[in-house]
Amino acid sequence: MLHVRTRSVDATRQVAAALEPLVRPGDVILLSGDLGAGKTAFVQGLAVALGIQERVTSPTFTLAASYEGRLRLHHLDVYRLDNLAEVLDLDLPELLEDRAVICIEWGEVVVPELPRDFLRIRIQLGHLEEIDDARVLEIEPIGPSWVSRNQQLNLAWADWVISETEDF
């Protein structure tokens, strides 16, 4: 498990951009955290780094949006889904076969439908009183594909990594 601290929304986007060289077609990134924690900001940073020109916004009401860049990016927000059966409405199995990078906000509900390899990122608002926009990203590579990139993840995020004992 890796812990990364950002001190602003822009820094959260920079952390995501640093992930871009490591993403591959078919990668799944699961984002969780409270409302306003920075899930969409993370996707925005990754999208810009992928060369996507369109403005990326939260697909809360549309549930899914797709963008073209160096790799295709599918951005899903499953916050409004009440149960796993509604995943079928998203065509998640088809999206997973598309060889795009898939970022899923509020993705805990769809974990049973995900492949065995995904990157789980939990974003929580930090507790640094002097910094209003501090966030801590708890990053967990799941499955052999992401675990094999763990050292690369550490290097990509070296400027933001904090120890588990540091004050969040």
C-alpha cells in the first residue's frame, strides 16, 4: 500500500498525470472517497496527460463518458447505482473488452464485475490544518499486472509519497 499526499486539487491532477506513462490498454482504476475528495480531478489529470483535448467532467448523471487520447479513456461514475444488476446498463463487460483505460468513481459496487487486476485509489481529505485542500491517496495495486508495476508507481509518485506514520 502506498500513501501519497497532495496539497491542492492541481497537485492531485499532477499525481494522476505522473501515472500516465505506466497505464496500459485495458487498465482499470477504481477511485473512491467522499464527495469532493478529488476523484474527478484525478481523472482530469490523467486525461490531460493522455492527450485528451475535451473537458472531463464527472459523469454522475450520464454514468459514463469516453474520450480519445494516446489511449481511449472511459470515465464511469457509479454513485447512483443501487445494485450490481444496474452494472449491466453501463455495458461494463463490453467496456472492459475495449482495451481502453477505465476510471470508475465510486467503484466499490462494481468490484465483483472487475477483472482481477485493477488499481484501487482511495482519496481522503487530509487533516493538515494549515492546508485546506490537502488530500491523501491510498493506493493499492491489485492483481499481478499492477503489482508488477509497484516499483514504477513508487518512482512516479516519489515526490508525493508519505510514510504511514506521518500525520495525514
